[in-house]
Amino acid sequence: MLLQNLPPNLQTWGGHEATPDNGKDWFFYNYSLGGTKGLPFDRTILAFNTYDEKFEMFWELPAYYVSKMRASGIQAAVVPDFSFYYTQPRVVHLWNVYRAQWLGRFFQEAGMKVIPRLQFDYNDPDSLDIALRGIPQNCPILATSQQNVEDKANEPKITKHLDEALAIIKPKTVLYYSGPPGKRCMEATKYKGKVVYLDNYAAVRRNTVFDKADGIKGEKRAAKANPESD
């Protein structure tokens, strides 16, 4: 029940205005971000790259929420991305990895194809001791994300963690969700397999600045003011 191949034309769902459906593209939908108006559930991969409180209910009431996703038509999901930080006790890290892997297996039992995910804290040199638990080696697809690269000086640490993890897991494809700083970290790794880059939700929304002159609304105003223009 591991997803074997990523669908073509996969992009991050940013809401119906930022990423309108053309009837062909597939969407990477982070639960609770962007709403679901216009989202084609039968061409959607469910993901959880957002604040933990936005998807804690999946842990509290897994049968209810997974049933809702299945009934909507979603057939694939990334293992949830519960956070852990260097400042927390190690038992919290272990608990969140356990919860993530438990829910991943629950998704499979409910009939959903699953993409394993890699989550680590780059400030913790021993983060992978716990982070790698339960991730199958040689998996078809591995999802990981780096959204909060606060300082360029941290990029070598992220790359080092990625290199170490990918050398152990050896995935065929990496699904990498990030903004530009995180993308640089992945590009600097020694990994030779296929990498599919996805802009994070913030980047997708930023590229369609709704209330600025260069955004969607600005374009509509300009077209209305000059209907004969191309």
C-alpha cells in the first residue's frame, strides 16, 4: 500500500484562486490550507505540512476523519508530519514519530496508498536516531520538507541530515516540499535519484498576490480597463 509513482503535473494546492483546476493537474493538498472549494479530490494527495494543531484531530478521531477523506475521493496520503524540536524531551520526538507511523498504517488499512515521510530537526545532530524509525528502505517515494530555514548558515546542517538519511533509506524518488532556501539544501546533497520539487503553500500564495497590482485581481482590473489589450 505504498504509492509507487507520483502522478504527472503535481502541484501544491493554494486555493481555487491561486491554483485553479484545469481538469488534468493533480494537487498536493495540505489539510486545512486553502480550503477545498474547487479541489478535485480524485486527483489529490493528502498531506500535513502545516501546524500540528490543524490536523491533531486525525490522531484523536482517526476513523472519523480518514473516513471523510476516503468518502471525498482521496486515495493517497503522505504520512502525517508531527513536529519535534531540539528543545523538547526525546520522548516527545519518539511519541510524534510513533503517532505519524501509526496513522500512516491506519491510512493503509483504510485503503489509501501512502507516501512515507522524513521529518527531522537539523539543529539536533542525533535527530535521525529517532526520525528514521519505521521508514521503509528502498521505498518508491519519500516525502520530506524544509520550510523554516531561518538562516543561510543552517543550510549545510540540513544538507548533512538529508545526505545521511537518504543514504540509509535509498528512496527511488524524493518528493521535496519547500521554499527556495530549502530547495538549495536538497540541491546540495549527493542524492542521485529523482527529485520532484513542490513549492510550499506560502510560496504558491505569494506568487499570486491577490491584493497587489501584479496579482490575479490586478490582472482582472487591468483587463477590464483595457478590454482590447492582449
